[in-house]
Amino acid sequence: MLVGVLAVATMPLAVALSNSLEGYELIDAAFAIPVGAALGVAAVALARRARLRIERTLGRTGGARTAAVGRLLGLLGFCLATSAAIAVGTYLLLTVVAD
């Protein structure tokens, strides 16, 4: 679940940092796109591994809800990174066409 929270927080944190640090623009937050995507994929993989462990132990280990929340947050983080990549790609395409 922690990796999922990090995946979701990556893009908003990068945008906030680019706005608060002098000398950086919003487009500079694009460096966080691969980080957010990788964290999202890792969270989904970890949740799947946890779910398999829960099934193997017949639920005695607990944590089914935590794994589900981690998976959901991982998917959300991956979607945020994907939408940011689409936005940056569109911006770059428009700036190239405009020149």
C-alpha cells in the first residue's frame, strides 16, 4: 500500500515542486512521469503477490483489504503518470507544430 501511495503522490509532488522552486517550469515536472509509472506497476505487482500469499494461507495472514487498496492506488498512480505523459506529449507536439 505504501508503494501505491507513493505512486499517487509522485505527480502532484513534482508539479508542486516545479511551481515552488525558482528556475523550474511546469514542463520540468515531466521527469517524474517514469517514476510514477514504475511505482504504479510495482504497487500492482506487490498487491498481486500479497493476494497470492493470502490465497495460499487460506486468509490466515490477513491483509486482503490492504492488498486491494494497494492495487487500487497503484492503478491510480499509473493512470496519473499516463495522463501526464499524454499531456506532455501533446504540449511538445503543439510546440513543434507551432514553430
